[in-house]
Amino acid sequence: MPNPMFEMRLYLLQRLTAILMLPMVIGHLATIMYATRSELTAASILERTQSSPWLVVFYTGFVILVSIHAPLGLRKIMGEWLRVSPKLANRISVLLFLGFLGLGLRGVWALTGGTMS
Amino acid sequence: MSHLTVRIWRGADEGEFQDFSVPMRENQTVLDVVSEVQRTQDQSLSYRFACRVGVCGSCAMMVNGKPRWTCRTHIRSLKSSVVTIAPLRNMPRIKDLVTDMSGFIDKWGKAGNVFESQRDRGDAPALVDPSSPMRKVADAAIECINCGVCHAACDVVSWNDAYLGPAALNRAWSLVNDERHSGKKETMMAAMGDGGCGNCHSQGNCMAACPIGLSPTRSIAGLKKMSLMSLLGGSDA
């Protein structure tokens, strides 16, 4: 690694995202309970959630934090348990980051009224 | 007289367990048993020991799967009629119960273990208040004698070759809390680098295995906290 503190900065990033996500996970669970009170279909869930700009802000932040946090954890698991080389683990993690971010923001887009097709 | 079955690792990284039978005695340690096998049954058995009384730390081996000082482990306490004895985990094996500890020792250096001082012999001795918070923290970590038991107990060491391990990081922690140490920044940089404290999973195996009850887990947690604070503070150490 060019920067000897690279790993430590990622470590810091993962801990900070974890701290920020802790209350958001609770908010997310509450939203699930609220959104799935009755019928469990995309249309009925969106009917309850789509009108709230607050949820768009909340989930945009949540998606970004998850996209950073989860690949960092998976990167360590790949290295320690699956013996994936650091270079490959870095590349897979970047792909996971982009994947989580893309899929997550696509979901948030649906909250704004964008279609889910 | 009843007998004890002892399964002892023979060979290097490639090898197998060999069974021996030794008389069960009223008082015998695992080291006594290994010595008895070597003296009475197979003189080619290789193992290390020096003091026999828990001072030097050279007799550490895996006993029934756990790293222990064999001189301080009574057979009676194992409550088992079969005792399996293997060389310390996470180190290359040289022969039988003897491991190559050079990689373990090298990691101490990589963790910035060298004490640096700006003082010389003309200066008066440094006055360190034993009740100061920093000194208390250093004292809690400082009794380590490099036996390698915690290194053998650590799963992260077994997964990640670059990880410096609990003993080396515990040493780094005692140094950064030593107010006489002038190389704190260098020690901190080493301890929070790629193989450093951030790799620890806080499983606590090192703490559970330490024969003298030290807690490298706590030391590493201290290093993590210190390094996060220094990164958040905008500097690298």
C-alpha cells in the first residue's frame, strides 16, 4: 500500500459508518413495520412511503453508509477466511460498493416517485 | 500403577502423533511427562525448557489443543487420561515440540518495540510517578516475557500472516504509555499500520490464554482508541 495508514483509515471509516448506522437501523426497522402493516405488495408499501421527503433523505444517507460499511467488512472476511489476495479483495470490494450504491439509490429513486419497473 | 497415554507430535510441519505411556504420578506436570518420555523412552524427542518454574516461558506447547506453559500445567488439572502435546500453533515447526520463533520475535520489531530515549548517562534518572494513569496502564501490560502463548492462541494470527499479534502489540502499548520513550510516534505508526491493531477482532483468546493473566486484548483496544483519536485529530500519530 502506498500509504501505511491506508488500512487504519478504512478501519476508521468502517467504525464511523457503524456508529452512524446504529440509530438508522432502528429507524429502518420502524419503517418496515410501518410500511408492511397490512398488504405486503410493492404498490401498497410505496403508497405509504412515497409521500415522505424525509424518507428519501433518510434512505439516501443510509444507502451510502451501508455501501461503504458492508464492502469493508466483506473485504476483511475475504482476506482472512477465504484467503483472497489483497488486490483482488480490494477490487471485489469496489464492485460491491458500486453495486450496493446503485441498487440502493435505485430503490430510493422509487421513493421519490420514480417507477420500479 | 495406572498409566497415562501421551500423544506427542513428531516431525516438523509434516509429521504425526506418536503415543507413549508413562506412569501416572501423584504430582506431575506436562513438562515432567515430556521429560520422562525423552529420558526413558525416546532420547531423540526434541523440546524446549529452561527454568521449570514458570519464569522463563520457554516450555510453551499446545496441551490438549490449548497453548500452555507445560511446567505450570499439572496433569491432574487436565482431568484426562490422554494428553495430546503439540508444538505452539501459528509458528513453523522445526522438530517435534520445537518451533521456529524468529517470525514471532521479528514481529515485535515490526511493532516498534525498541525503547528510545533522549536522555544520556549524565542526566538524572527520570522520575516516573507510579500512580499516574499512563504508568498504571503501562504497568498492567509490562510483565510479558515473550513466551508466545498468546500468539499461538490468536485466530487472527492464523488467518493473516501480516498481523503483528497480541504480544508485539501489547509491547507497543506499554511503550506508548512510557513517558520516557521518545519514539512514541514511530511506535504508534508501526502499531496502527497494515498488520497492526486494526486487525484485532477482540476475541480475547490471548487474554484467556496468558499464563500470567495479562490482557493484550485490552492493550490492543487501547491502541485502537489512540489511533482512531489521532486520525480524527488530523495527524497520523
